[in-house]
Amino acid sequence: MPVSSNFRKWITGFGAISSAVFFHPNDNDNNEVPQEDNPWMPLSSSWAKWNHNWDRRDPKSLINPKKAGSGIDENTYNKELIHKTSKAICHIILIRHGQYNTKVKTEAEGTLTDLGRQQAEITGKRLQELGFPYNSLIHSTMIRAQETAEIIQKNLKNVEVKNDSLLNEGAPIQPEPMIHWRPEVNFFRDGPRIEAAFRKYFHRADPSQEKDSYTILVCHANVIRYFVCRALQFPPQSWFRLSLSHASITWITIYPDGIVTLWIFGDTAHMKPQFIS
């Protein structure tokens, strides 16, 4: 999969997500470690297979199945398949809002603190430094996200700004384990909306899209954590196990074949320690 020079610079220069595989030496003749000896490695049968049609935009799913069995020649079918195939890459940059006033009576009073405004300014400059051709900046309608987006926008040129209440904070799905109790009605109310936001913004590019797109979403911790789990096909109930700092950057890429890559999660390496919260 192609990676731009800016991506490589970012990943090597900051704390990108990394993983390692550890092999346990053993004396078995077949060089296999009994499952009970390495419980940190799940059985292969427990690994879930990747669902290539997770966004319901796999080219084959966009062609009426009756056509495939109607006797049309293979060349005609393949041409239609190519016509339905994505060509561009979708980059989604998720920004959590800056620190805000929490000891208030109404949501409208939950404006950014001085630190929160500084955080948004620093993140805005970081996005500017990356120099990507951002297509749009979309923020939730909650005041803290709106203010964060306004500050970020000042650092970016010719970027269309929109708001979307689907991105508002909420309780996406009952987490496992349940660390802080919340009434079921919260998940019943917020979950479908946040899932709708995921389906709206997370999918491979439309076949008519010719250039790679860069979309910035300024929203909230619960929403971003849920999006990440859904995009990577992790159990969505795992969202509460992840942590995000204010004005942090999360970067997800969706390729034309539907494969998803998480380049950065909750990155604050562009901030000095005193600005991280």
C-alpha cells in the first residue's frame, strides 16, 4: 500500500502505534508451543477474518446478482465491476476537542479553557505543517468541538467547514467491561446516532472520486474511540478501554479495496508536556 513521504516523516518522527510478535523458545521437536504455555497468544481459530464488505461497497455487492447469472459475457461483467471499483484513498483525521469547562450547568457553558484554546492552536499548526490537501473540516455541534474547529480552521486555507450533530458526544454502546455505570437508555438513544455517523463518514471512496481525500472530523472521545474499534473490526464494546487526550490526532486510512489502516491514535507528540491533558 502506498505511503506518502509526509506520512513516513510523521510516523518516524513521532510516537506511532507499533506492535511486536514475541516467540517463546521451546524444546518441542515440531517447534510448536503448547497453548497452555503461552496464554497470551490466542488460538488461531479465535482470530476473526476480515470482512471485506464491511462498508457494503465491495464492487461485487454493487452489481445486481441477477446480472451475473443472466448469461452476460464475462467481459461485460468485468467492465461493470471495474466501473464500481474505488480508485482513491480516503484519509480521515479525527481530532478530539480541546480541554473545556466541565463545572457548568448547561452544555452551552462548556466552552474551551485557556489551555483548551492553546491545545487547539497547536494542533491546528500541526495539521498545517503536514501540508495535506484537506477537503473538509466537519465538527460536532457541541460548543467545545465548534470552538476547537474554529481555531484549527485559522491555520488551514480553503477548507470547507461544516457541522454535524451526528458527531455529538454520547454513549455509543455498553462497554465491556462496564467500568462506569450508565443507564441503558443512554446507549439506546446515542448508539444508533453514533453508528449512523460511522456509516456516513467511514467507507471506501466512491468510484467517481479520482483524487485521495483528506477529511478532518473534530468531535469527542467516546465517538472517536468507537469509530476506531468499528473501523478496525475490533469488538465495538472495547471502546472504553482506549484513552484520548485533548486535541489529540487520530489518523485512519481506507484503501480502495476496503482495507483499513490506523496510522496514529491519540497522538500528542506535537505538544509540549505542559499542554497535554
